[in-house]
Amino acid sequence: MQTLILLALAGLGAQLVDGSLGMAHGVISTVLLLAMGTSPAAASAVVHFAQIGTGLVSGVSHARFGNVDFKVVVRIGVPGAVGAFVGATVLSQMSTAVAEPAMAVILLTLGIYVTVRFTLRGMPEGRLGRPLGKRFLVPVGLLAGFLGATGGGGWGLIGTPALLASGRLEPRKVVGSVDASKALVAVAASLGFLFSLGSHGVNWSWVLAFLVGGMVIAPVAAWLARFVAPRILGATVGGLVVLLNARTLLNSDWIAAGGAVSTSVYVVLHAAWAAALAYAIRGHRQERAAESGHARGRQPVSV
């Protein structure tokens, strides 16, 4: 029971981060499950089954606030589903000895990306422009869906920045559309795991725990996100993901690093994480000060 409660809280926290950044739900959940000794395929399966429910609730909530472009949902969600099904099938056929370090490499790369992205630049911002077309959305969907299934997370980490960087969709609609399409991608990935692993390969009590935690917080994640600094949160989550997956790689047969080497790597990573957090906090304070200055400058002068 204690494990289920912790998993429900983890699902709640992961959905809160996802609601703030439009990404990282799968990465956080998968890292936790791997740390508990779950196989890579089973961990990704649990996460994607839970995301069917959390994605639906989150998508409906975003739609009610007018944050969803349904054309984008279809154009990125359908190829994303194809990529997710293929990715789930590939991961299920890999041995644990190969799949675990391979997933760690993917998650480590995503963790580094999140850390660097939010430490140096904060939340990406888009500018309105031409409508997003299939030539752009289809490749993004295929790649994000495939890596999301094989790495246990990555749909939002790839889809959200790519759509924001295009400059063709409002940031709120980017987050809402990516979240709304996540349910479709999660269904396809789950079917891939079911066909390859069978229902016995999934811990359904863990799925339910993640599902309950995520669904509880999903409708209010947008409101709660107003009190969270995305820049600091991104640097924190990214650094944690890097540390956990670096440990997996150092202990794997691929590297099999000795105690002295592992200790040296951990010291460097912890120092880099501390520096990134300090930089992110300073950047956040500077942004807040600049916003306050602009707000005062716009106030009418009384005479």
C-alpha cells in the first residue's frame, strides 16, 4: 500500500511538472520505476497506460480553456501514434541487458537537454505565423512518438519545443495541443506493449496509482503552474534525470565503471547541477525584476 501511495504522489508530481512545462511526465515516471527495479519495457508500459487517462483529462481541460488546435492534434498525433507503436514493439523485443542502458542513454540525453534549455533560456516562447503543416508535424510526431515509447518519455520533450520553435502557434496552444494528442499516442504505445508483452507484463495496480495521481491534479495543473517558476523547475527536474540515468549507465555492462571513476563523475555532475540551479535562480530573479520594471514603466504618471 505504501508503494502505491508513493506512486500516486509521483504521478501527481509528474503531471504537475507536465502542466507547467508541457513536458517531462513520462521521463519523471519512468526514471522512478526504473529506480524501483522495473524492466524498461514494463516501466514504459505502465507509464503509457496511465497516460491514456491523464492525457484525456488534461486534453479536455485544455480544450475547455481554448488551448487546443485540433488540426495540430490530428496532424501530430496520428504519426505520433505510429511511431509509438513501433517504438513499443522494438523495446519489448530487446533484452533487459540491452534495453536498460539504451533507455538510460535516451533519458540522459533528454535530461541534459531539459537542464541546458531551462537553465540558459527558460521557457521557450513562440511567435504567431503561418499555420503548421504536415511536412513539419509528421516527422516531429513520428520521432517524438518513437522515442517516447522506447525511452519511456519524450513526447512532450520533443513535441513542445519543436512547435514553440516554429513560431507558428501560441505557447498556450502548443502545450494544450501536445497534451491533447498524448492520449492518442499513449493508446498506440499501450497496444504495442500489449501485443508484445501481454497483459501479464504490466503491473495494473501501479498503472492505477499513476492514473489516480495524475488525473487528480490534471484539471488544476494550469492554475497551480502560475505559482511555479518554469526555469527553476526545468533545471531541477533535468538535473535529477541526468544524475539517476548516469548512475544506471555507470553500473551497466556497457561501461562498468569502478568506484573511483563513478565517484568522480558523481562529484562533477552534482557540481554542474548546483551551478545550473544557481544560474537558473539568478536568471529567474532577473526576469521578474525586468517584468516589474516594465510594469512600472507602463503605469500612467499622475500630475
